Amino acid sequence: MAKLAFNRRIHGLTLIELMVALTISAILGLVVFITLGFGFRQDADNSSLTQMNDNARAALTLLTRDLQSAGFMLSIAQPRCQLTLTYDSNQSGYATQGPVWAASQASGTALPLQTSAPGYGSGYGQQALMMTSAPSIPQYVANSIPPLSVVQFGTTQSGSGQGAMNSTQLPISTNQLLSGQGVNVGDIAYLAVPMSGGIVCLRIPIVNNNASSGQGATYIKSSPSNLMPSTGYTGYAGQVPAAFGTLANSNLVHAQLIDLGSAPDTLEIQQYWISESSGQSFPVLQRSTYDAMSDALISQQAIAPGAVSLQALFGVIPSGQTAIAWKTWGDVAPTDQLVEVALALVMRTLQADPQYTAPSSISVPQPSSTASAPDAFVPYTPSSSELHHHFAVYVTQVWLRNVTANAQSGGSGGSTSSTSSASTGDGTDG
């Protein structure tokens, strides 16, 4: 009897007991596997969202810095250009350049300072934002003020009475602020022309002058040069918006000639735009830097991978009013005083999340309750390939420093401020 009990013990587990044990082990292993898988997926999602937030905030920091320097290019001792007119026979499609301006960026369309821009997705609500600023004012001598001369009548007055308008030669006074320094051949100058709507600046090259040794020039000539219309200053007349009046010889008299020198980093244009090149798996917010004196591309860098929409609204004070109105760039009038820029940046994660489906429309908060269509931010519509990506919207408002600085008595100082907010496309906090 004792031997039979011993034999039963050494036989081990029965088949049923073994199956129960294996089933329990499989269930426990499956729970552990699911838990680990969920944790890994959660970590991946959190990493994607963190990466998206970091990319967006880095981009907004750079955009804010550039906006606060926009138009603040010749120090506030000089007249501020309400708009700048340029000419380049090798380029086409130039927009009227303000201290800050924008251009529509539908898919496949050209930008003012770029030969092509493939765009991305639906092309819905995208813009190229551009601004002009000086990165190296200290290179100027004598209190950092560029050499300045005044246009005056002289030997170029023609018998027809057209004077310098149909010429590329202007009589100028000797330098008014820096009497020991003349206008140098090879420099680029801005001719600040007073018109009824404000100061219009013409970019002109200095090809020749009659300066004798140690003396300032008494006339300058801008022909021949591919940066000067062959028809002389009349070539700029068609670029002037109607609100500024007609460019005539009388406008040129007493205009100020500001010599910017010849260094390529004297005056720059920063351009922000979204691209997705062939073979690229996600869109990228790009920042291109151009030499504003020759239009040459200085550098280009990727700023924010995953950017699908960049939008800008401009806070302006219309002529005769005191309240700020929000407008898209196409509706900003030449006589509007631009004081503030609102930006909306729509981002998406770089990796898809199969467990998530994006909303059919990503809403974008407005900068003010007074902003209304068509002068308002528009929602972003995800493409079919983006339905399983997470989205976030980042909005910021920036006061333009050059405007506030010019408003200060004594011409110094100036206040800046910016606010930013972010939200994901499904309405939760980002």
C-alpha cells in the first residue's frame, strides 16, 4: 500500500494539471506582453508629441526674433521705408517688399524670392512670410549711421522737363551727415522718396559717380546694371501702389540717398516657407536668408519638420482710425500702419499612430474676436495620408519693434511683446 502511494507521487502532474498550468502561464505572458507593448507605444507617442512640440517652439522662437528685428534696419535715425521697390532683370515675380510681408503659397507656385516651392498637402492656408532686417549695423562708421545724401536738381534737368525720371543719373549733394565720406562705386543704395502715402524706398546700384579725391560725389549713376531698369526711374513707377500717388521727378527732388555699402550681410531678407521635396516623407518649415542688396541666396536651413501650415495675419491701424484691424496680406492697404503680426503654425507628428484618427478639420484659434473671414486664420484639412497623425496648432502674436521704436519720443527704445499658445487638433491642451 505504501509502495502504491509512492509510485503515484513520482508520476508528477496529470495532463489536466499541466494544461491548466500552461493556460495560466500563457494568460500571464499575454498580459505582460500587452502591458509592455502598450507602454512602448505610449512612450513612442509621447516621444513623437514631445518632438513635435520642441520643433514648433524652436521655430516660433526664431520667427519671433526675426519679426522683432523686421524693418529695424537703418536705425531709427533714418526714415523708415513703408515699402521697398526692387528690380532685377534676372528675376521675376517680385512682390512689393515691406518691413514684413507675405505671399500665398499654394502647391507648386513660385515665391517672390525663390524660383519654385513645391508646397505640401492641400496647400490650404499656407503662406510664405518674409521680413527685411540688418544683421550687422555696427559695420557702419560714425555712430552707425549709413552715409546719406540729398537729391537736388543740376545738370541732369532735361529740356523736356522730365529730369532724372527717364535717366539713371541723379544729382546729389555732398554727404550731409558724414562730410568726409562719399558714395562709393559698387555700393547699393536705397533712395527714400517721400510720396503721399509715406516713404517709398527704391533699391538702386551705384555704378559711377564724379567724386574727386577726398570729396563726396555730386552725382551718381546707376546704369548699366541688372538691378536698375533700363528705362531709369520711370521703371519703378509701375510698382508704386495707387495710394502713394504717381512717381514723378518732383518726388525725387530732396529724396534721401542712403548708401548701404557693398557687404553682403548689410541687409537681409528672411523667408519662411513650407516644402516637401521629392522622396521626402514629411513636410518641413524652411528658413531662407537672402542678400537684400543682390537677391543672392545666403543660406537655407530646415527649421521645423512636420510643419503642414504657416499662416500670418497682420494687425494694422487703417488711415484715420485708432483701433487695430486684422487682415491677410492681400487686404493690407498701403496706407495701413502695420503694428503687429499674428502667426499660426500647424504641426503634425512625423510618425503615424494606427490607433488614432485625426479630425477631418484642424481648427485654428483667431488672434482676436474681431478677426473674421476672409481676414482670419483658416482651418487645416488633413490629407488622406495624414489621417493617423496627431496635430497641434501654435499661435503667437508679436508687436513690431520698429513701429513702437519710431513712436518713442527721442527715437530710442521701443517695446516688444509676444504671447503664444498651443493646442492639439482634438481640442486638448498641447
